[in-house]
Amino acid sequence: MEQKDYFLTIQNRMNEEKIKYDEEELKNVVNYALEKHNKKKTVEDTTMNYVMEIASEVATLRLDDKSIYASLLYPVVDYEDFNSREVKEIAGDETLDLILKIKQLEEKYNPEDRMNVNISSETIRNMFVAIAEDIRVIIIKIAERLSFMRRIHSTNSKIKEVAAKECLEIYAPLAHRFGMSKVKSELEDISFRILLPDEYHKIKEQIDEKKEEREAYIDARIKEIKDVLDKQNIKATVYGRPKHFYSIYKKMKAKGCEAEDLFDLIAIRVIVESIKDCYNVLGIVHDMYKPMPGRFKDYIAVPKTNMYQSLHTTVFGEGGRPFEIQIRTWNMHSVAERGIAAHFSYKEKTAKISDSDMSIISLREKLDEIQEEINGSDKSLNDIQKEMLGVEVFVFTPKGDLKSLPRGSTPIDFAYAIHQKVAESMVGAKINGRMVPLNTKLANKDVVEIVTSKNSKGPNRDWLKYVKTTGAKNKITSFLKKEGREINIQNGKDSFEKMIKKQKYPKEELLKDEYVLPAIKKYNCKTIEDCYENIGFGSISPVKVVNKIVEIYEDSIKDDTEDEVQVVSNKKNKNSGNNLIEVEGIDNCLVKLAKCCSPIPGDDIVGYITFANGISVHRRDCPNLKSLDVDTRTINVKWRNVKAPFTTRLHIKANDTGIYDQYIRILKENKVDIVDNVINEIKVDRQMDTIFPLRFKDIETMEKVVKELKNINSVFYVKRKK
């Protein structure tokens, strides 16, 4: 395909899906992608053809223009000549940010790099982190996985098995969660064919055997329905929709029957203009055919959690043969086929929020909440996977409000879904008007009422045995921790100190803040008392905490040693200190800037004489100097030019997760380059920590940038990270 053809292909698809874009920008992105990809090969084709297929699928899902640009460009990060500034100039900051997030996810997981058929907890964690940060990242990855699976026939059989298993356990459920039914079905069928080839071909043979007869029967029913609707002046599109193979296989397993025994192998779909027409068509269909008892489902009045809406009914046609009919509006059809993620207003933040947008926002808020609660245990991640991707039950409050909970949830989960204070004052529960034990599992359509009392003592430890949702477990655990905090702190401290004494390093060294604080932060503890409390409660192992402290201590020793023996070239280069530092009394010697404190022009500095590699320049307040022989081996040094360019990191904290673009604008206006990957971390209460690795042309520029960043309303902390 020629350059012009690539551009026209993706342009036509974006026009078909009515995606807004700048024609010149799109042309530049396609040309740049073609230039970078034309020598690369994937499984059986050029990388350009591969990313075109992904971008086309992303466009079909009606994501925005930046998502399509990212789909076309994300592999360039791996190329030797990758230049983030080029990508930013051609496709914009937002596209570059999306590309880097996609690659961050890929670096942590790639099916061709891991031959283990067990789904890792880290894969699940990274998926949920990506959703919480930007849903488009996962939508693009789902589209990429679909393209990969379409080409998988020539791939190593072990990789096929890994990829197919992950499709069934992660990608297809996520596609279902986002309402991407066509993508879900295709992923499932390809994976089914790989993992269970005998069952797949058996079903295919059974379906094909009576395919013509079945299609003729359905065509006759379609004509009957269409004729009646035309007479009633109801504008409708009526067509047959075959069930996909994996769906048939699951029904066969559940009912213990053969494919030919299922009566809904092909469903008839009726698409109309309005909700009123949906119910009118339902009445007409039930007049035409006898409905099957217990087979009517109203997903319009009670939508699924992925916002799927439709009327489902099964009726008896000619000869008493049953078939399924689905009735929906065109808007419902669009949501069902493409997914609710396509409706999220990334650009128009002030636009009216639809129900489908609210579903995405609700999912993001839930992920923001549980992100801080993941402590690294596989059990916690498995619970979250089942909760986010598993089967749900739908229950009601006494006022008729709908609540969706994971299957197996109890009245305790329901109470926490209402409000934490309701749960903590709960003394009992009623289901459908009858008092029930708190460990009763909820069923679809139950009406649940929570009985509360001011005299309630709150949750007890037994509740943890009954709850299903991660949020309820964490809130109960938090309550129990607060009740026994002092006792837990003392018990935890005793266990911690006992373990510290067993280490080969001096206790007073290991207990320094520079080693302890980073270690306990890994376990989401802000203070050592928080850590003691968690150890005493049993949620953190003292062995893991102490091992992490020792690991950080040993890395520090190693870093100091490496810093002292690092070989520095006599040639003056941008990484050498010779261009920046003047050493008192010595005209020509090796000089390097210490990594431990990263001094920049203008800092108060001192030189330390190494044994073999010249002068190591530290800040005077560098904590590592305390452990060195500063009395006999220091030398006076000073900056040659305080206006010289330098690289450092700025640490920014804000109470708003949506101000990243403001950071980028300030850096761009001041011509400050980002020299490495930016670290973004969402904290409790929607606090965002950002670390930018930046190259400034001089100190004045850095001070100006810091001042402008501090002037942003929600920013409360800006400092150079040492």
C-alpha cells in the first residue's frame, strides 16, 4: 500500500465514524508512522499494516483522534531513533502521553516475553492502573490484542495458549465491561479455537450441518415480523444474528446438551427509533407468537452495568420451534456494539454527562478508590479481578434504587455500598421483608433493607468472613485497626525490632529515616507507627518490611561505592563536571557530579578526592558526606558558570488529577525539555504526585518555572528532588 493509500484508508474510516480531526495533522502522523515503520516486521506483515489495523479498530470504537494517532505511533518508542520531541511536534502532547502509557503497560507485560500460562497478578494490577489513569489506553490495548489474535495462527503454540488464556480471563471480560460486544465475541471465539480445538470443531460441524435449514426458518420469521411492523407504520430494521461459538459452548456446558438442542442459536434483532417503539414491538411480537415463560428480560428498565440496553424475549414460532428476539433503539445498538467507552467526553468536559459516561466515571472512581488499597498480595488482586470482571447480582433498596454487586455478596456488602456509616451502625438486615442472617447471599431482584441502631458497636472480625467486595473488606479492616490501634502498634513494634536485631548490619544504621521511610512507603504506610500498626494487625509481615529496609540499605552502600569508582573520561562532555566546576589549585583533573545529591549550578558545593577517579562534587548538605573521610579528603570547588544548562527533577504535588496539561504548558512556554519518562502517581483523596526529569538552560529558568507551577491553584508543593 502506498503512502497516499494509508492516509485515505484511515481518513475514510474516521469520516465514516464522524470522528473530528485536523486533516494536516492526520497526514503528518501517517507519513511519520510510515517513515518509522516501513522496515519493521510483525508476525507476517509490515508494522505499518499492523498498526493500521489497530487504528481502524480504534476508529470503529469511536475513540478520539489522539487515540488513533497513538495507535499508529506507539511502536516507535522501541526504535533506536525514537525522539519524544518529534512525536510531540507532529501529534501533540496528549498523543505522546498516551503512547508512553501504552508502552509502560507493555514493558510490564508482553505475551511473547512470558511463557507462563498462569495469569500474573502484576498483569491484572497494571490493567487496572491503566484504566484508572486513562481508559483509552486499555481500549487501544484491547484493539491491539484483537489484531494480534487475528494473526496468531503462525505464532509459537505456547504463546498462543498464553495469549488465548489471557483473552478469556482479562481482555474479553474487560471488553464486556466496556460493552464492546463484537470485540468480546471475536476474542472469545479465537481463544476457544486455540484452547479447545476439538470442542470448537465439534460445535462448528453441528452448526454447519443444519445451517441452511435454520437460516431459512429465521428468514421466514424476519419477513413475518417486518410485514406486520410495516402495516403498523413502525420504522424498523430486522435481521438475524447468529450466536458466536464460545457462547454456544458455555450454554452447552451449563445445560448439559448438544448445540442442536439449543433454541436460540440464531436471534432476531429488531432496531427501532424510540423506546416507545421497543415496547410496541414487544407487544406485537407477543401477539404474533406465544412467549416462552420465564424467558423475558427487560434490560431497558434495568440496564446491565456496562449500560447494555435491550428487550429480550423467547417465543414459539412455526411448528412450535422457539427462537429469541432482541428489541432495541439505534442508540442502544451503538452502545451494545461499540461500547460505552466510545461515549466518554474526553474533550468536552463541560458537556452534558450521559448515562454511559456516568458508568465510565463510576468505574474510574471505583478504581481510584481501590488503587490505594492494593498492598501487593495476590489474594487482594484476585478479589478485585473477580469484582471488576466477574458476574454480578442486581438488588434494590426499599425505595427502588438499583445496586449492582459481585455474585456472592451479602447484606454487609450492600450496607457498605449504601454508605460506610450505615454499615457501621447496622444490627440486622431484611431481604424481601424478612429478617435474615448477615451472611445470607443476595440474589437477583432482592429488596434489601438495612436495620440500624445508635447502640451498634460496629463491625466485628467475623464480618470479614462474609463480605465479598474489596471496598467493604478494607473499610471493616480499617475500623478494626482503629479500635485496637495502641495494642497493634505495640505488638507490631515488638515483632519489627525482634526481626531487626537478627540482621547482620548495625541496628542504628538500618533504622535511619533514609532507609526506613522508603521501605514502609512500599506498603502504603506514611509513618513508622502506621507500619507497626499494620504488622500488629497482621496485614503486613515484619519479615517483608525488614527485608525491604535491608535491600534499600545495601543498594545505598552499592551506589556510594559505584559513585566513587565511576570512570570519567578526560574528554569534556555534557555529563562531565569539568565544564562546570573549577577546582582550587588544580588546572586539569577529572571532575564528576555526585549522583547521591545531584548538585546543580548555584548550589553550595564541596569536592571529595576519590582514590582513582578525580574529584566527586557533592552538595555541602549531602547526607553521604557524613560517612566519608571529609577531614582529610575534601577540597574547595566552585561553579565556573551558574548559567550553564543542567538536568534535575521537579517533584510536584497537587489536589487535582486533571492539571497535567497545565504543567506541560508551563514547561513548553519556558522551553524546558522533558528528558525521561514522567512519573505520575495518584494518592489518597485524589492527590497527584508528579516527578518531571527536566533539562533547564539556567537557574533563572528553573526558578521561574517553579514559581509558575506554585501559582496553579491546586498545587501545594513544588521542590527539586535530590
